[in-house]
Amino acid sequence: MPTKWVKFVFGIFLLPICGVLTQTFFTSFARATVTQRLWTGEEFWFFSLGALLWLIAFFGLPRPILIYVFGHELTHALWVWLMGGRVSRFRVGSDGGHVVTTKANFWIALAPYFFPIYSILTIAIYGALSLFLNMQPYGRLLYAVIGVTWAFHFTFTCWMIPKNQTDLTDQGTFFSLTVIYLMNLLLLSVMLILASRQITFASFGTDLLANLGNFLTWVVDSFGRLAHHD
């Protein structure tokens, strides 16, 4: 059986997970926003401000393609290193780029579409400086820069996906889009938990398990009704 067909089937099985996680995320976000007043926190406002400024720049100014391509190829290279491979060539240009590596898999191929490299670098730099300096006064700036860099990742990802990217087609487009959606939603869920004082990983996990249980109950009941009908 061709690998793409296996991945297509696997992508179908990922769809219910995407649905359950989507329900849990939006339920938690709505609860945090309405009842726990997430929108009043500095983290929310400065992140949103950064994201808004980037959206204005993305749609109103020339797009920094070279910066995106560099981050895209750097993400490929980073995931190659994380998985024990080596990079023998790294090329970046305004017309595109590529890396030549000793290792390849779907995680490496799809990483630039769900791994916001500039946001990760921002957090890493802030954390490293915190070891030597008092960075607390710059917390608002951190949230704003994360807002800019995450919106940079999101807008360019949405802009590039319809352009027939070989990263996606080589892995199977349906499977690739499912993985990209799921991983981005996981990242957003982590960001929501970190930004909200009321939502914890434990409470989010409890909601996730409850929604998963409801889904499985619905599946069992549906099959039971079909069997009874037959």
C-alpha cells in the first residue's frame, strides 16, 4: 500500500481528535474570556496588540519574504538536528530556499507550518537574559513580540499553504493539513493555558477527557442505533 494512502487513512483517524481539541479549546477560551475575564489581563492585551500591528503590516506593507524563507528553512534544519540528522546545505533567497539533509520525515517537512520559530526564539532569548538580568519590567514587551511573531507565523502559513507547497504534497495534502491544524491548535491551547491564571493544564486535560468521553459515547450510541435498526 502506498505511503500516502496510509497517511490519508491516518489523517481520517486524526479528524475526531481535531474536533475534540477544537471543542475543548473554544469552550475554555469562551469561559476564560466571559467568566474569568481573560481579556482584562495584560498578557491578552499586549499579545493582541502585537498581533494586530502585524496584521496591519502584512496586508498594508511589502511582505518580508526573505525573513519568512529564512525562518522556514531554519525550522527544517532545527528539526533535522532534533531528530539526529545533519544539514549539509542551507540556502535562502527571496525566490525560495532549501536544505539538504541526511534525514527526512513528515515532522521535518511540516515543522515550518506549526512551529513558530521566531516566537520560540523570542521566548528562548527572554529566558536566557532572565538568567542574568531582571527581565520582569519587559514582560509586556515579551507578550507584544510574541503576538507579532505568532501572527507572522499564522499569516504566512495561511498564505503559503494554497501555493501547492511540495512540503505538503509530498506527504499527502490531506494528512499534512490535518497534522498542521492539530499541532497549531495544540500550541494555541498551551498559549491559552499560560496566559490564563484560571485555566491549568489539569483543568484543560479534564475538559479534554470529558469531551473525548462524550464523543466516544456518541459513536457507541450511533453504532448501537444502526445495529438495532438493521
